[in-house]
Amino acid sequence: MRKNPEDLVRHIVSVRKGDQVRVMTGRDKGKVGRVLSVDPYKRTVTVEHASMIKRHTRPNPSKNIKGGIVEREGAIAISNVLLVCPGCNKHTRVAHATLPDGTKVRTCRRCGATLEK
Ligand SMILES: [Zn+2]
């Protein structure tokens, strides 16, 4: 399959694995869940229990994979999710700040709390 040239660019994304996000649009609008994976090339994320898709898998005994229909999380465009701030518990856009010691952190645009653990 020919590679899409757009997929070769690693975009800067403000969402990281393990973040709590809220799905803002689409079938699972309003759902809040943990980010399971981030694809900075496609600008997509998978969110726990959101955008579930059914995959029809073929059994592969050598890899111990059972066949059948498996439900798993599908990709959601990052532009369709927003981070949930642990400080004010609301979905927010992300601001970036530099601490006095020079480390960069993501902060909440609503309350200014840092989003790093
Ligand atoms: Zn906040």
C-alpha cells in the first residue's frame, strides 16, 4: 500500500497517553475516558470505551489468537477530544508554560493548574 505523505509528519500534540479526555463530538460525544494511545502522525487517539469498533478477526493458532468478533477502541481525531483538567474538573484547551527551572509543562486554560503528574 502506498504511504500517505501526510502520515510521515510527526505533529505536535498536547494529549498524552494516560490523560483524561472528553470526547466533544461524534457518536460518543460527552464521554470521558483515559487515553490509551496517541498517534502523532495521524493526529488521532484511542480513548477508553469510546468509539468502539468491531473487528472480525481470523483465528491464528500459532499466535494464540482466537477468531471471531472483537470489540476494541477505534481512532478519534485529536481535534475532537479535549483534555479534562484535574484541577477544575472541566474540559479545557491546553496552554504551555515554562517553569523557573526551565521545564515545560502543560497547563489548564481555565484555572492555570498544571496538567503534568
Ligand atoms: Zn483547570
